[in-house]
Amino acid sequence: MSVLVYTESDKGTFKKIALEAASYAKAIADKMGTTVTAVTVNADDTSVLGNYGVDKVLKVNDSNLDAFNAKSYASVMQQAAEKEGAKVVVVSSSADSKYMAPVLAVNLNAGYASNVVEAPSNTSPFTVKRNVFTNKAFANTTIDTDVKLVGLSKNAFGVVENSASATEEAFSPSLPESTVNVESVDKVTGKVTIADAEIVVSGGRGLKGPENWGMIEDLADVLGAATACSKPVSDLGWRPHSEHVGQTGKPVASNLYIAVGISGAIQHLAGINASKVKVVINTDPEAPFFKAADYGIVGDAFEVVPKLIEELKTFKAQQ
Amino acid sequence: MKILVCISHVPDTTSKINFTDGDTKFDTNGVQFVINPNDEFGLTRAMWFKEKQGASVDVVNVGGAETEPTLRKALAIGADTATRVNTEAKDGMQVAKELAKVVQDGGYDLVIAGRESIDYNGGMVPGMLATLLDANFVNNCISLEVDGTSAKAVREIDGGKESVSTSLPLVIGGQKGLVEESDLRIPNMRGIMMARKKPLNVVEPTNASAETTSASFEKPAPKGDVKLVDADNVGELVNLLHNEAKVI
Ligand SMILES: Cc1cc2nc3c(=O)[nH]c(=O)nc-3n(C[C@H](O)[C@H](O)[C@H](O)COP(=O)(O)OP(=O)(O)OC[C@H]3O[C@@H](n4cnc5c(N)ncnc54)[C@H](O)[C@@H]3O)c2cc1C
């Protein structure tokens, strides 16, 4: 009956979204008077999960799962859910989890609600609040099936410490034959990704050309932030498509989003509105971004950003 | 190769989102509907397969008669035929089950759907459909090539991309990258005229049931005013972000 949660790791270490998903599963388990079981795949030390409310870990170690495969991972989760008799399964909103979840929903005959932002307001009927219309609204959705699958939005519920000690059990599910095979992975190393970043620094057409991105990268560097851009910037080829954020690009749900030379078109704002604190730097005081931002500087990016970098360096040196 | 492109009928990205009937229904008043952007990238890639590899391209939507102008637009862009499954779309699973029937009846090899619809953002129809059909599935697909029954695809992952090899039958959740923005086609007069003559078949649903119910909607709380910092006093921004917002 326990609540099952998929806790993702990268090279053996848990991602923040995994700890957030575990915290969320704990909140549901408390409401339902049950425990939390986490599934880990090729993770090293699982004891940290106890700090976020996990009671039991099903530890899967299988080199056939080194590359992510939606069908195989969904099968692992299905077998774990059946073994635990789980009625609620929690996954995150990473690209991998969003790939796996619909497959798992069919396998488990589970109703699936994605982009969920809060603990369920009720567990019977099981009612969750989720983001719809790309952050322009919320829906209160009930999941009407016996088994429920919840996809948690990033940075919405937060990481909650909840001291427990997790018992660990080796788990060796059978794997289906893989018919989608990974040939190569091309991943930037040593750079924060937009998906994982606490802070995102984003540049728009106001920066005039790709040659001016040095200061955006420098600003991101001092802050330990990921870099992003508006759609026209990626359409013009100034920056790679993978940096395009907004309604038709990547969603951003960081703690801090800094927009430089971005006007704040409705499609841009929709995609970044889930960020907690928004800062805009723009020469035009009438730019719509000022209506969406928490802090703003009306000024020329080419003057303001270098100063901001200097101020941040001084600030960091004092920390 | 027989291709089916799933077309979601969604509010234009500039739409103001409001609800009616005591916040239980989306207010379509004054809203312009368009082909879901992710689906439009997929449809455009399908046209490439048609022109370069002789594929047939059909489009499908699960929805009421009000979605027909959106299907006609897909026909004007170049799809051969359109099918509308005559039922209101309620949730991802119901739509996936209705689509599965269309795919089976039509014997499609490749189904191109969008990674998500920009209205309810479920992001689940392609994966559910693939699983119901026991077909291969690639999500967040940014490149697709098909040679006979083999396929090579690129999937966007967090922080990079991944190349995979797989085979037909295949379902993808597509997005920008499948084609570029500049490849998108605005239907011309001839396309629009031809679209009027192309078949738009209305089929009755299997009455698959939904598994979730969105009982009510709400809008985000209004935001407070922006706090402006003088361009000559940038240090104040650092101070506010540290002491007030506590994000650095
Ligand atoms: C279907 C559809 C989907 C879309 N999806 C997205 C999406 O996902 N993401 C997205 O971003 N856009 C999207 N758009 C595009 C969107 O409508 C805007 O065109 C786009 O966001 C504008 O980008 P921008 O702010 O960089 O450029 P602009 O609108 O050109 O704004 C540039 C800004 O820079 C400022 N500026 C100029 N010089 C300086 C300077 N020296 N210092 C500081 N500021 C300066 C200007 O005042 C201006 O406000 C979409 C559009 C459509 C139709």
C-alpha cells in the first residue's frame, strides 16, 4: 500500500528533483497513513533518501539500465508498484520521467496527472492541482482510477527534510527486450542545465548579436547559473535551440530568472512564469516584462550587465 | 510508408485564458484556435517524407465539429486526408484510446504527435498511444529519419541530446527541431482550394472512458508591482536578491 516514488540519479548521485519527489511522496503517505518506498536505478549510496521521508528503498542495479529506456524503466516501476501494492506512484518532470510516465500509466492502468504543483487537497477522491495553459492557469484534477500516477512539477513543492531511516532491499526486476536503442549521447558536461538550474540567465534580441553573449555567460558563471534565450535568438542561430525557453521551448521553473534584452512577449512569459523571482534588464520601460518581473532595471544591458557582474563578484568574495 | 499526424486544436499562444460556468470550463469566447505548435513541426516533417519518400500523410483529431477548420488548415498545408473522431477530448488516456483505434484501422507505420499540447500540457498522449499499440516510442523528438522499416531519431534530454535507432511501427512526440521554424508552411491559395475537396472523415468514437476529471480551474494570483532599481545603483539589485528575495 505504500506510496512509490521514482528517485532519479545521475552517475550514482540523486538529483534534486528526486529529493523533491521523495518529499512529495512523504506528504501523500502521511495523508494516507502509509509509508514511502523509493525505487533507485544504479544509484550508489541510498541512505540519503531517508532524510526526505523514504522508509524503504528498492535498489535496482543492472548495467542494462545504464542508458535510459522508457519501456524498461516503466517496466521496473510497474513491477515495483505491483510488488508493493502501491496505489499512488510519484515521478518528477525531468525529460526522462515525462518519457516514462505515460508508458507506466498504461502498464498500471493508472490515471496520470502531470505538472502537479501541490500536495493533493484530498486523497479520496484523489485531487491534485496542476499547471495548465503553460502557467496561465491551474486545473483541479481528480484521478479516478484505483492506481494513481502523479507527475510533480519542478521546484513547486520543494525539498522537505523528514528524518527517517530507510531500509534497503535489492530488487531485480525482469527487463523487456529493448527496441529503442541509444547509439550516442551528446551532453554538455560541467555546465548547469536549464532543467536542473536554480538560477537561469537569459538573453534576448536586445543583445544585438551572438558576439555579445560573453557577458551573459560571465553573468551565468558568477551565479552558477544556466544560460537560456528567447525564441528569435535561437531561430536566428545566435544560440542553440536547446537554450530556447518559453511556451514552445523549454519550461523554466528556477528560483531566479534574469532576462536581459527580452521584451516579455506572452509566449516567452508563459514558459518562464513558474520561476520564483524574475529580474528584467531592458532599455524600454514600457517592455511588457516589467509587468511580470519582481525586480527591474531600466537601462542598457551593455552597461548594466558588466556592472552587475562586478557587484556580484564583490558580493561572492564576501560570502 | 503510411503516416498519421495527430493534430491538437489549441488556443493561439497570445490567447487570454479565462474560464466560465463557475470556473469549470475554458472560455472560448474570442479565442483563436490553431494547430498545436508541436504538431505543426511534426506535420511539416511529414510533408518532407511525402515529398522525398512518397509517404502518404493523414491527419487526425479527437474533438467536436469546431475543430474542423484546424484540420482543414492541415489539409491546406498538404495532408492527404483528415479524420475527426467525433467526441469531446476529456483526458490523455481517452484520446490515446480513440487514436489507437484510428491507427489500427488505418494500418499506419508512423504516428507523429506533439510532445505536448499547449492547452492542457498533459504530455502523455504519444506515450500512451505507443504503449497501447505496442509500437516503439521516442519522446521530445528533434530529428527523425526513416529508411525502409528502420528509423533513426534524436531525442532532446536534459542538458543535451541522445541519438537512438529503432524501427517501425513508431510513435513520436515531436517538437521544434524536427524541422526549423523557417520550414513551416503558410497555406497558399491553391492549398486552401484543394483542401476543400480533400476528404475529412468523421468517425464515431469507441467511447473510451477518461481516467481523470478536471473539475475546476483557477488563475494564478495577481502579481505585485515590479521593484525598480536605478541603473547607476546596480549593487542595490544584488542586495535585494540576497536580503529580500533570498535567491542568491
Ligand atoms: C506561436 C508562437 C510561439 C512562440 N513561442 C515563444 C517561446 O517559446 N519563447 C519565446 O521567447 N518567444 C516565443 N515566441 C516569440 C515571441 O512572440 C516574441 O517574438 C519573442 O519572445 C521576442 O523575443 P525577444 O524579447 O528576444 O525580442 P524583442 O521582442 O525584439 O525584444 C528585444 C528587447 O530588447 C530590448 N533592448 C534592446 N536593446 C537593448 C539593450 N541595449 N539593453 C537592454 N535591452 C535592450 C528592447 O527594448 C526589447 O524589449 C513565440 C511566438 C509565436 C507566434
